[in-house]
Amino acid sequence: MDVNDDEGCLNERGAFTSFASKLAPTGGRGDTPLPCAIDPPLTRPFAMEHQPLTHPVSAAPVRAAQGVSPTTRAWLFLTPSMLFLGVLIAASLLVLRMSVGTKGAEWSGFSLASYAQLLEPYYLKSLMLTLRLALISAVIAVILAIPVAYTMSRLTSPFVRRIFLAAVLLPLLVNLLLQSYGWLVILGPGGMLNQALMGLGLIKRPIMLLYNQNGVLMGLVQTAFPLAVLPIASAMRGVARSYEEAAATLGASRFQVFRQVVLPMSLPGIITGATLVFAYNASSFVVPLLLGGRRVPMLAVMVHDQIAPLMNWPAASAAGVVLIVTTLAIMTLSEYITGRRRRMLEASQ
């Protein structure tokens, strides 16, 4: 320690003694410096009146951050979606009100004649045709989507997976009207498909594929195909590889593993994909109108005919309400089946 240091100690009389005096050599001990002795606690009155050289500084109180609560942030985040849903709900209520009106007095009149009109054979046939084509297209789309979804779920290369995803999403990126006109070029009497079949010698004259249910069905399957692939691929990606490896270890073939392990565990995604395709095609308008004309009177085409030439808003609104209610009922049933199947899978694991 430097003897010129300004620090020091208090002796037992309360006087200030520098470190230099403390470090002075003592007799009989050579030049060995003595450390600064720490005096015992002072008990004299002078010591009691002595104030400390430094005062403790208390920590400043920490103020709670004045921010937005998580609940408020969540509601702010959902505000655009809620506004959009509010507009849709308001439009649905307006359609419901017009469905019980009368022609020329949609807002002031009240009548159930529009709903009674839907019980006529022509409208019942149109409703059943709509549900049947939507159901068949959903089944075909799911059958075609299962191998594509399984391939996508088992790809290891991110680049190849992106290529598959872009190819699947391509129908959603192209305008529906352009796709329908493309089907007109392919399925027409002088179209590409008939020319190819005649060139191969499979047919002698063109096959009529337009303006019938077959052409409409092909258009419905193609336009709604991505809606079936995406949920099925997501469900299959959630199936762990360990289940397949365990089944293969027990002697199951690849087809048995796929049929008895992958498909049952992917059933919720399959039902979801079928439900999306069904709901999408049940309300389809462009494809039935262009590929089927008036020969395939689906319910959406009938609603258009009631509005455009006839200006019968109550009848069109009633048909729309029936279509919405029927679609929601089928979607609710499929959701119930999906939830029950998911609970069974969770219980088995």
C-alpha cells in the first residue's frame, strides 16, 4: 500500500490516523510494515454521534410498463377479419330477408311462396343434381389427391416440395373463366382430346363431352383439386415415420403400411379435403354454365336465371338460402365425424 495514500483509519480516541503512521516500522520488528488495524466498534458517545462518510442510495422504484394487454392485442389483430365476417353475415341476413319477400316488394312484403316453389319437381331435380355432382366430384378429387398428397408428404428435398406445391396450386392462380375456356378447347368436338382419340384409332367420330354432366364433372374436379390435396398432405405429414417402420418390421408390405397405417391416421385430413371440395363445387357457377349450358341446371345456374332475365329476387334468395343451409348441414356432419375420428386416434395413442 502506498504511504502517500489519503485514506486512513479512526483510532480508539476517534482521531483520524493516516495509513502512513500505521505502516511505520515498530521497534524490534525490523522494517516490516504493520497493516492498518481495524479498530473495534466504538462505544463512546463521540462514536455514536459520528455520521457515516457515505449514505446508501436506495433503488429508484421501477414503474410497470404501460402497454396493451395481450387480450386487447388479440382483438386488434382480429379486427379486419371480424369486419369482413360482419359484412358477410350482414349480406346473408339481407338475402334471408329477401327470400321471404314478394316480387316487387322484397323489403316490405312477407311470403313463403318462394320456398314453396322450390318443392316443385324442376327445382328439386336441380338441387339433387347439384348435391350429386358436388359429392361425386369430391370423391374423385380425394381419390386423385391421395397419391399426390402422400408423395408431397414424403419428399425430403425442399426444392422439389416447392415444385410440387406450385403445380398443385396452379389452378387457384389461374382465373376460373380462363380454365373453363381451356376445357372448351380440350373437350370440344374438334378439341384436343377427340383429335387424340381419333388419331389413335380408338374412336371413329368425336365424342360429345361438352354440355353434359361428364364435362361439368371434369371441370369441377380439376378446379377444386388443390382444396383436396393440401389438407390431406398436411395430415399425412403428421404421421410419424416410426409407425411405418414398425409396421414394416412386423412384415407388412408398402401397400399394407399405406392402407392400414397411413390412411386411417390421415382420415381427418381426407374428410376435411372432401368437405372443402363439396362446399366449393356445390356453389360453383362458372363451370356448370360454360361446360354444361342450360342442359346441366345446377342450383347456382338457376339462381342466376332467376336474377338476370326474370328479376325474381325472392326466388333467387330462397334458392341461395336452401343451398347455404344444405351445405352447412353437410359440413357440420363431416366436422362431427372428423372430430370423433380424431378423438379415437388420440385415445388409441
